[in-house]
Amino acid sequence: MRDAPSRTALAVCFLRAADQRRPAPRRIVDDPLAEHFLTPGWGLALRAARRTGRWGERVEAELGDGLATYVLARHRAMDDALLAAADGGLDQLLLLGAGYDTRPWRHAAALGDLPIVEIDHPATAARRADRIRAAGLHHPARTLVPVDLGRSPLADALVDGGFRRGGTTFVVWEGVTMYLSRAAVRATLTALAAACGPGSELVLDLWTPPDGPGRRASWLRASPQLLHLWGEPITWGIHPDDLDAFAAPTGWRVLDLWDPAALAARCVADGRRVYPAMAVARLVRP
């Protein structure tokens, strides 16, 4: 991890902000707050996107091979899972790798005064805190914990955030696992299972490198490494069929697994295609 705010967190925040240029029925995520977290450069890109209209949407779809749609669809699927869990009763929400997540305010009516613990790398957390202050956003029970989990245990960060050990928790772990090692993902899941009570849920996304020798499959396996240029290389992936066997020893069981086709059917109303090498999973702590 670079010792600077995450660039990929800004990129996905831009995509949520850019989706606002579409009419409401075509939006995958309705996030009017996302633009408050953009840098001036990304703000210029947002204004350009608003001017290009449908032409810009087509270019975005073709150049990204549906990656922008996937980023939005995963966010929407996780939103839906969170709201369903909140309706059933929760003790707390954990945003692990909070980035520029706006859920505490977008879903304020559903979450009420539910305690929210946010954890992220100190550089990203500092910028997040600055933008929250600048936007005048407030939540009565939100705690942001800056921590480098490569150097400090997750358990300590949870204590610092006032996490209620053993409470029924909803964990959002979005856009993170692919930047970790297999051992780090396993250790994090194990630590979360030990901290969260039975019935807790966790949503995460997975890079799932496609099988096959074809040109497109080879490109989909190789192209994510371009993120190395941003200092955030892809380092781990798993096939969805293998997730249950991987997660079970850590204390979690797979409840739902949404591949690109399922995400498109669930979240996309206007025919945009979804990047074919990612998936979203919902796990439960038995």
C-alpha cells in the first residue's frame, strides 16, 4: 500500500458520482454525496462526463469492458444486503476499508443511530475525515479509525473504534481483497469471525481470473496488473466455486454469490454489461 490516499478509492467514488448524470431510472447507485470526496482533477473529469452525455457512456462501456458497471453493481448489491440486514436488526456496522463510502448518510433513515466503525489506511482515512468536515456531514455514532493493518492487528483497531465484540454486525469489505495476499484475507476473515456474533453478515468482492486460453481471457487475467502503475497492484484472486471451502475454516459460510450475470439481472436496468472477472459474495457467521 502506498503511503498516500488510495487512488482506486477515488476512482470508484468518481464512478458513483458519474452515475448521477443518468436519469434516476437508469442509475445503478444513487449517490449525490460522492462528488464531495473527489479531488479537483476528478471533479474536472466529472464535469466532462456530464457534458459528453450518451456518447461518453458508450466510450466508458467499451474502454472499461463493463468495469465501471461492475463497480456500481457491487455497491448496489452490498447496499441491498445491508438494508435487508438492518431491517432485521443489527448491533453495529463495520466499514472495513471505508475509502469514500457514503453509506452512513445515504442510508441514514434505515440505519438511524446504529453504531458505525470505519477502518482505513491512515492516509486515506485522513483525507476522508477532511472531506466529511468540508461537506458538513454528520452521523451521531460514527467512529473512524486510521490504521495500517499491515502493521497493526485488526483486533486492536476494532477496540479503538469501540466495536462491540460478539455483537450482530454487518461488515462491508468492498474493493479490498484483491490487493491483499491470500494469507492476509484468511487472517482478516478469521479475526472478524472471532469478533462478530452469530448471525453477523459480511459482504466482499472477489477478483475471479477467467479460465481459458482465448485472447479475451488472457487480457482479463493480465490487464488488472496495470493498477501496479497506481501503486495498488492486484495480488490475490479466487474462483467463486472455491470460496466456500476457503471461507469455512475461517468461521464464515457463503450465503449468496453474485456473478456478473446475477449482478446485471439484479442491479442494471439499462442493459449495461458487467465486467466478467469479478463477483460479490455475502457471508454469514454461523
